Amino acid sequence: MTKQIVLKSRPFGIPTADNFETRIVEIPAVAEGEVRLTTKIVSVDPYLRGRMSDAKSYIEPFKMGEPIVSGLVARVTESKADNLNVGDYVMDRLPWQEEMVLTASGLQKVDEKLVPLSYYLGILGMPGLTAYFGLLDIGKPQKGETVVVSGAAGAVGLVVGQIAKIKGCRVIGIAGDDAKNDYLMKELNFDAVINYKTVENMNAAITSACPSGVDVYFDNVGGEISDAVVVQINKGARIIICGQISLYNATRLPVGPRIQPILLKRSALMQGFIVSDYADRFPEGFKALVNWVVSGQLKYTQTIYHGFDQLPEAFIALFEGKNLGKLIVEV
Amino acid sequence: MTKQIVLKSRPFGIPTADNFETRIVEIPAVAEGEVRLTTKIVSVDPYLRGRMSDAKSYIEPFKMGEPIVSGLVARVTESKADNLNVGDYVMDRLPWQEEMVLTASGLQKVDEKLVPLSYYLGILGMPGLTAYFGLLDIGKPQKGETVVVSGAAGAVGLVVGQIAKIKGCRVIGIAGDDAKNDYLMKELNFDAVINYKTVENMNAAITSACPSGVDVYFDNVGGEISDAVVVQINKGARIIICGQISLYNATRLPVGPRIQPILLKRSALMQGFIVSDYADRFPEGFKALVNWVVSGQLKYTQTIYHGFDQLPEAFIALFEGKNLGKLIVEV
């Protein structure tokens, strides 16, 4: 018997605890080729909000009454498979369940001696790879250019800003909390930061922080924050649409200024992507990120909730902007 | 003494005849290295509307009291330059003026025996090159893909649709006139057409015309027509922002559905451009277009106004959708 957390109802607007339900389920015995896993660390991510709705997207919606699935590090506690031993750790997209029995063949083993295990869900996992490919492949930042990142203190934003610094850019972070912005300035050497919640005039703040305009905008949030950045892009600018967290809980079609005339006048590019578009290049990204982490060029921070039962609360906290860096739950 | 047409006042909304003024000006004698030109054909283009406003754009606004400048073919009537003889024709961006004296060195000579002279302002000029680079370089249409073009019967749209057919795509044209749409279907072999003015449900019309969704959208018009196309793009779609004629006369900031969430969910690209971004590749584009025209693979049509004084009226007609193909004025 083990606990799992399932989708009880589809959120309307901001998710609440009522949208989730904890259930006790049986788990089968371990058969040949299978392993038993105990969940150690679970990733909660903004994109999961999309899967909780029943709308067409890049990935199937979660089914009602079935467990939420996200990135997860688990320990092998029983093995009838050649490729995994008891005590090994694996990382994969797996259900929110304390224990589970799975076929071993597809599971990705991770090295707990190289970096802390949680890094495989963050800077060396989906968020790190998202930052790496989005910024470098779409944004193509050049030395001396100005890079603006929204959601700058989030799991992806922190990495984007630091890679942009490594590439010799002027980096401006937008976040909604002075403590987060202090961290970006003092620990990560951002060139300027804007607190979108307290700033009086967002357009004036962007102008002041970006005296040479904006060459690359890595957009994690969308909405009015992005409206203020987009009007200040330079000729040939690149806008990377990575997330739109300000719109994920919208209950009707969001409306805003039309951006096509700006893209036209500035010969600018706007490109959406999901990290799996780059699946065949993950080894390249992973290698680069590991090197930067090990050499100390990339710093990493995370916000940790404790206990399996905290998963829904941790997820909801994402939309309140409570996390600095990657939000994870240690079970 | 010669006639010129100057900007008398900046248009508010749709331009009117009052925004223009005809003046009589002196022209100097021809000095060493100069030629005297007589204007033969003048191009009127939607993008000129942007230059009539006093807003930041990719190109300087026209100055009040100075002549409008656009693509123009002129005949050399007197020459004190080595590179041009009387009877030669040149094409360049030149002022709306019946006669003028200019330095010969920068002028581009065109061959009146290869194709009709007006082609140099259309299919072999800025509109043709715009279609060529926008569609092929940004849109990258692949055989079997679905390409939608708005403003399909305009100077650029006609060429876009035909090149997409040459590349083996399914091509859907959107225009606002049944006679234009008949031309697209019968003469240019488009696969489907939509009359946006008479169609009852634009979304349903797109669904019906694009059963496999939209892979490439070449957008000349913007606004609500484009809204209906963009919601039906496929994963990995490319949207080329070439023009936004529906918004050029907007008197306040246009608002519409936010498209970033769609670009995100479909990993889609939206790119604005202006043909001069490709200036160093014009010879490549010109050569390809000439070959298709001469071989008959690219057909060409135009709408012709007659008389220098008709220039303002011809320009205003662009925004009433009166032209099939390139709109020119023969002087």
C-alpha cells in the first residue's frame, strides 16, 4: 500500500488544494525486469498547470482521478533488473506516488556523487536544459548585447541570466520580490533588476535598465510585464517564449496589444519552444551545464518543501511567486 | 519646371487626397556626372503609409513639404555621365516628380528587353524579393505542407502563393473579392481561397480549407483575419510578418488576443522582416524570380493607374483593396 496524489477536479483559475486528492493504492510485487522505487525528490513546475486543463496543448492533459506526473528522483529499493541495483537513483517523469513498481529498462540512472540529487530536477534537468537551448539556440546572445529575462529568480530564469553573463551580455532580471532581486544582483551579478510588483512605471524602468534597448528577451511570464519589454526591442531582436505563467490561470482568452507591428518594424523574431524539441541534443546541453556547475560559473539555488503531502501546496505556491530558484519537494 | 507631389499633412487614419499637394519646382541644368530623368512608372505600396506617420519605424518618416519617395522607373533624357545614355531606363527609390536631375553613379539600369519595365517595380522588384525571401528564408515551406497567405491577391501575396506552389505546398489564399479569388484559383492554381469579407465564419473556413492545419502563414494584413489563422497553426509552424495593412491606419494601439501562448504550445516561430534585411542576397532572389518568370512558372498581373496626378488616388486605393496584383501608376 502506498500514497498517491491524483487530479480530483480541473482547476478554474488558480489551482487550490481541492483540485487534488490523496489516495491509498496497492502496489504489485516486483516481477522480472522490474524495480521497486521509493520517491525521494519531486519537481513541481508551472507547465503542469497546462496539463490540468482540458485544452489542446503540446502534451496530453492529465486524466481525472489519475496521479499527477512530473520530474522525480527515486531510489531503487528492490530490483529484478540487470541495469539497476538496490541503492541506485533514477530520474524520470513519474507519478506522484511514494512507492511504485516499474519496468527498469527506460529509467535513467543518475550519479549521486557528481552533484546533489536535486540538481537533476533543476539546473541539470528540464529547467537547466530549457534555459540552455532557449537562450543559446533561439536567443543567440552576442557579447555586449542586452538580455532581459522575466521570472528571473525562477528555476529557468536563474540559469538564463547566468548563461547570458557567461556569454558577455548585459543582463536585466525581472522578478516580484526585493529579496530575490538582491540575490540576482549580489550572488549572480546581474547588471540590473526590476521588481515588477513595486516599480511605479515599468516602461521607464526598462528604459533606464536598458539604455541600449533590448536585444534578447527570455519570456517566462507573459502579460503586461512582457508588453513593457517588447516595445523596447532593438532591430533584429529575439524573443524566446518559454513560459507564460501570468496567463496559465486565465479563465478567458487573454487580450493585449498586438505585437505583430513591432516585430515587423524591428525585423524581430518571436519563437515558442518546449525543451523536448531539443531531445536529441540533451547530452550536449547536459555536458555544458555540468561543466559550468562544477567549475562554479553557474550557481544554483532552490526552494525546498518537505513531505509528500506538501506537493499540492508547493505547486500552488509557484503561482504566488514564493520560490527562489527551483521548487522541489523532498519526500 | 516640373511637377512634384509632397506630403502636405500626416494622415490620421486612412489617408485622403488632402494629405498631398502638387507643387511646381525648378530643376537644375545637368552637370558633369549627372543625368536628367523623365518618370515613366511609379510604384505605390502599403509600406509608404508608415513613412507618412511620425512614429519610430525601420525607416525615417517622410518630412512635411517634401516629396513622397517610392520605387520608380525613369528614362534618361539627357546624360553627362559615362554609365548612362539617353534612352536608358533606371529603377530606384526616387521622388514623386515628373522630371529630375540626379547623380548617375548610384542609379540602377534596367533592361527593357528582358521583361516589361513595370516588372522591375513588382515581381522582379521589392514585392517579388519580399515574397521570395520571406517565404523561403523564414517560412521554409516543405513539400506537402499547407501555406496560407493573406493579402493573397496583392503584389507580394500573388508571388508568395505561386512560389509555394512551385515548392509543392497546398496553398490557401485569403482576399476580399470574389473576382480576385477566381483569378487565384483559375489562373494561379491556388488550392483554396477565402473571401474574408463575405465568409460567415472565418475559423470554420480555415478549418475546411486546411484539413491538416497550417504550417506556414505569410501575413500581409494582420488583425482579425490573422487571429483566425494563427489559432490553427501546427506544431513547428512559421508565421512570416510581412505586412499589417489592416492596422496601418489604426489611430490607437491595436489590441487583440495574445498569441504568445499559442506560439509556446506549438513551438512556433513568428518573424517580422523587411526586404532590405536581405539586401546582400538580392542578386540570388532576382535571378530565381527572372528564371521563373521567363519559364512561365510565375505569372504576373498588375493594376495600372494612368497619369502623374493619379498618384495620391492610387495610393489611397490600396487601403480599399481595389488592386489585383501590384498597383502602379504610368505617367
